[in-house]
Amino acid sequence: MSEIIKATSIELHSFIKTKYEEGFNYLLDITAIDYSEYVTANEEQFALVYILRHESFKEHIVIKTYLKKLEIETITDIFRGADWLEREVYDQYGIIFKKHPNLRRILNHKEFVGHPLRKSYPITKGQLLHEVDDLIEEMNNRLLSKNVVCKLESGTFSDCNKDLMFLNLGPSHPASHGTIRTYVALDGETIECAVSEIGYLHRGFEKSCENHTYNQIIPYTDRLNYCSAISNNISFVKTVEEMLGVEISERAQAIRVMLLELSRIEDHVVCLAAVLVDMGGLTNYWYMYNPREDIYDLLSKLTGARLTNSYMRVGGMTNDLYEGFEEDLKEVIKKVKYGVEQTLSLIKHNRIFHDRTQNVGVISAENALNYAMTGPNLRACGVAFDMRKDAPYYGYEKYEFDVVVGSVGDVYDRVMVRFGEIDESIKIIEQVMQNLPEGEVCVKDNSITLPKKEAVYTTIEGAMNQFKLTFEGVKVPIGEHYGSIEATNGELGFFIVSDGSGIPYKVKVKAPSFTAMSAYPEMVEGAQLADAILTLGSLNIIAGEMDR
Amino acid sequence: MELNSPSLEVAITTKLDEAIGWARESSLWPMIFGTACCAIEFMSVAASKYDISRFGAEVVRFSPRQADLLIVAGTITYKQAPILKQIYEQMSEPKWVISMGACACSGGFYDNYTTLQGIDEIIPVDLYVGGCPPRPEALIDALLKLQNDLRTNKYNPNRHEGFKGRLDNV
Ligand code: SF4
């Protein structure tokens, strides 16, 4: 379980400030807990949780503060990444952040009444939206900050002092990668101001977790970052296993590492394919996407599903590798290498590619850290933060691989870092397969993993065991814990609160796409419209993970 | 070929309906309303292994005004619903709708405060494809079924006349 540092709500801001100065200058997540139905009595009904990482990236701290009144001072003046995170807490729990620059709903729509993550909100109570938010108010405030409009005495805004055109990019737009909406004010082709709206794919993951057992949640995790489902599975079960205090077998660890890297490849190829299409390089799509089909074939043979694998279980995984897996994997890797090689031969010395990507969509390392960007997007700025090196798990320290970093933090770097990471992942996979330990893939503990099928069909104990575990779920000890891994888009974490039952009391996802997207409007202001499309593609925003 | 070649003196007789049905069948222009995981499977349908263009429906348009087949691939949340309705209304007649995946068909396993329990609460649907996500073959199967029905003129142009969705007239 994570060690929790307590702070009072009055001193919280200054407490976080001191921590920031001590080197905890990377904000991972902010969330709240509604204790109204918790097993033990707590100081207050609501508590806020802040998770910070140290600048060495090696450790993190969890700070908790109970709220007497449902309000607290914002920390957006310390972390810009806090802006959207606080809006989410406001939206889901109704906690007010004083002095927040733009405290509006973010995931739920503007006609929504109530705060869905409060325990008192019924899970199935849906509310229709009749008219989409026009975002004009937000845009005006943004224009105001740039002195393009002024505030009139009547409280309304003046006309622009420039001839601007307003345009919606998304949420249904071929280059909006799913369901992301950005409202831009254009001066010719140049973006003067941009505001993004998310939440179009908010599917209530966190609320759904509160009425499913731990293993039932695994299919939901598949659909967070659906381009690399298995890495979400692993991050979730790893956090639960840490709470249970179980260690999975060496074989299971090695298989998880191999699959994590395979998912990374799977995700990067689709991101790269898409970003190259956005640039007009359609041919690359076929070269990059075809190996993904081969990975699908391999994974469906192993897990039964192409995309939404649900392969992991608390304490292990559904089944061991099949006979002949290794040969199949080798074939797949060969095809991935071929696809990468062909694509690189098309773009590496291609003038158009270089002109379109270099010094486009730049974010500095300092800003990226302040926005809590992570993964390849952060590494593209030259920050070598990689959980696999900085806080290794599953024996990553045993494998030889490099952390690929960029230097400028532009589209070019983000694309090339991903190409580089595919190579590194292949290296890791090869090392894992060379020394794959023997043994079981699931821990032998009746209270965690299901018994063998023979036992279920032939013995009463086996049948009872299966029944109880399926219906009641794996019982996780009371406590609060944050666990994370280096997923394809960066640090993917889960903050879980357990009340001792088989169903989590609360689950919060620390989603890498969420923070990356919060930096996006600033990144594209001043850029050309066509470059904004590339910038979005190169950030690899996955709506399922961002909106949850 | 010579203009006076006897082989040109061939005439095909058909009924107008059938000629139109044939034309429609072979020139579907899909518009993808892809929101989530199912849209990733649609990418496979469009890529070279499954290759939707083999069935004469590859001119994927992202502008509803140029399309006559709406494929809704992915979860539609309440926040997304008015947009879906607007897109549907922007398409000109005749038009058809395929609902791809459990979420679009029924809300899937997102039975919670965020998700519309099936897009047919908002717009009329002609074909439902189950699965979470459906395999590419399943979507192609739906497409073939639609084409078959178009050929035989099964679709009554007035079939959705009485349709009233939850966002209509409010
Ligand atoms: S049906 Fe399944 S795969 Fe498709 S969008 Fe819904 S959750 Fe994703």
C-alpha cells in the first residue's frame, strides 16, 4: 500500500509548494474520495488526493487532505497540468477549487446535473444533452488573455480587433482521432487561439469499477487505450497484486514484459500510420498497418480476441503461451521490421516529411514537465523519463535496451522516438524469449486465482472455490494504493481504494493522454492549421484513455 | 472495335428500379462516425488485408454531405448524441445506417450514466452488427447484406417516416 501523507486543507497549497521545492515537481494526478459508504468512519465525507513524482522520477508521494467544506485553493499556479485535473474533480465530485482560472465541467456535458462519482449518484442515471456547448465563452476568455478582445463594462466582450475566423475541428472530423474537439480562432491560416473540449468518449469507467469485481474490471481496462489493450490489463492487475502483496512467478513476469513490449509496438505502428496519413503519406499506412494485422493474428491465437484481449488476471493470466508461440512471434517480428524498414525508406530522406515535421508543434521540456506529459511525448523533448529504467518492475533492469529521446520536442521527434522505441521493444522481446523461465503463470492461492477446471468439475471444494471467487471477487485488503507502469503512452497508473471486499471502493486512472491533451491548445497557438492536425496525431491521444 | 461491329448491337432490357438498385449497390459511399475501439477495427476493414474496396464501398467520406451510408463505429455517449443526430440529418436521401458494435447497438457494457443505450434512441438504424468489437468480416458481411437488399430494392424510402428519436422535437 502507498504511504499516505496527510495535510490539512488550509495548509495544502503551501504544503504542495514546499514539496515542489523539495523536488516533487511532477504532478501525476488529483482525485477525490467520497467516504460516505466506506466501511470505517473517516474524518470527513470527502478527501482530496494529490499524487506527485520526484524529479529523479524514482519515487512518488500520495498526499491526502480531508475537506471540511467542499472547497480548496487551486494549485494551477504551481502546476499547469492541474488545470484539467481540478476541473475533473469539480465535475465528478463537485469540489470547488478557489481561484481556478476556468472551473467548468470537463467530462460531463453542460446540461448535466449532479456529480456522478459521488456515492449518492445512481450509476445508471443518464442525462440527455440537447445542444452542444458552443465554447464561445471560453474562447472569449482566451482571446481576452491575448488582448484580442476586451471586456466591456456590461460584462460582455467587445468585437475582435482582428479579422478572425472561427472553426470547429472535431469532434467528428477525420483528423480529430476519434472524438476530440478543438475550437480555433484563425487569422488566415494561423491559429490565434485554441480551446479544446474533451469528454465525448467519457464512458464512466471509474463509476463502473465501483460495481464490478476486480477481475470483471479487466475487460473495461482493455477499452481505455484500445490500441494496446494488454498494457492496460497489466497496469491494473499489477496495482491490485501490489495491494494483495503477492508476487507473480518469474515466468508470468517475463510473459508480461514480452506482451507489454508487443503492445507498445502494436500501438506505435498505428499511431505512426495515422500521423503519416494526416501528412498525406497514405502508402505508409499500408506498410505500417499490415504488421498490426499480424500482431492481431498472434494475439487472437493466444487470447481469443484481436483487439480487446482481456488476457491478464489478478495473480497471473488466463492461460500459458501456446505451443509454437515462439515461432509465430518470430514471424510477426520479422514483418514488423519489414514494415518499419519500408516506411523509413519512404520518409527518412523525404524533404516533405522533414519540412512538415521539424520545428512543428514544439513543446519545451520544462513546459512538458509542468503539464505532466509523459511517455514518448515527454521523451521527445529530451527528458529521459522511463519507468522501465527509473522505477523498474518485472525485472526490466535485467534487459538491455536504450531509452530513446529527442531534443526539440517537435512532431519529428515524437515520430522518430516512436520508431526508435519499436526497435528497442524488439530487442527486449528477443531477450525475454531467449531466457523464458519455466513454471506456472498463475500464483497458487485459492483466494486469488481460479482452481483448475478438473478440480471444479470433480470436487466439491473446487466447485465452491470457483463459485465464491467468481461471485465475490478477489478480496483486497483495506487500503489506498497507487501503482503504475510504463505503458505505450507513458506512465499509466491506477489509484485504488479498497474497503476489503471483492469490489473496489474507488478506482482512478492516471491517464497519459489526458495530460498530453491539456497541453495541446497552447502547443498549436501560433501554428498553421494543417500543423495542428499533425501535432494532434503525433501526441497519440487515445480518447478512450483520455475521457475514460 | 469498329463502330459498325455487329457485337455492339446488343441491348440490355431491365426495369428502372433494378437499374437504380444495381447502381446504388455498387456505389455506396460510407461515412465513418468512429468514436472508439470499434473505429480501430474499421481501420482494419479499410486496410489491405480486409480491404473494403473489393466490395465497391471504399470511397470513405468524412463529410456527411457526400456520403449515403453512415457507419457508426463506437460508443455514443449522451454528450456525443446531438452531434450524431446532426451528422445523420446532413446526409441526403437515400441513406442507410449500419450500427457497428455492441455499444452503438445497445450501449454495450457501458450501462451507466454516460452512454446512450443504443443509437436507435436517436436515429433510425438499418443494420446492426454485434460484437465488441465485431471482427472485420462481420462488418463486411453487413455491407454485403445491405448491397444485396439494395439490389433487390428491399428498402422502402419511407421506412423511417414515423421515427421519433429522443432528441426529436424537444
Ligand atoms: S462495442 Fe466494444 S469495441 Fe466497440 S466501441 Fe463498444 S466497447 Fe469498444
